[in-house]
Amino acid sequence: MSISEETSSPFDQAAMTVVEMGNKLLDQDKEADPWDVASGLLAGAIQFWLFTHQPCADPSCESCAEVATSAHRMKMLGEELREFAEESDYFHSPTDSNVGNA
């Protein structure tokens, strides 16, 4: 374990591991489509997120209220997705079609 892993949060370690895995998959298969690899990583991450955000067996549990239905979970997932995307260094690209040229 590196020093950065010792001091970083499980959140940061998980995010870094996914990026490293994507890069490793692309390095192993030079013919692989980066979009396919990224979509596969995202699909796996969504499956894991949904699995870990299941409500408990008590339908009146206040702690589970925000994930009590699939609609609630989808709303929460969408909010997290938007937040993480907007915080990304790659959210805006200099080649976006709506970037002005001076």
C-alpha cells in the first residue's frame, strides 16, 4: 500500500482503482474501444451502487427513506452522477461544439 493509499479515503481509492482498471484494460487490448471500456466500468459501478443502496427489510425505516423505492434510488443516483460529472476535470472540453472561438 502506498502512502497516498494510506491517507486517501475509500472513496478516493475506489475512484482511482476504476481509472487504473480502465487504463489497464486499454493497455492490454490496443484494439479495445475506450467508450466500450468506459461504459462497461460505468455499468459495473452502477450495479455495485444499486446493490449497496438497497433498503433494509423495515418498510418504515427512516434511515432508508431516501432509497426506499427504485424511483428514490434512481433520483439519488442521478444526483450523484451529475455532481461527479460536473466536478470532473473532463466535464468541459475545449472541443465541445458549444465552445466559442475568439
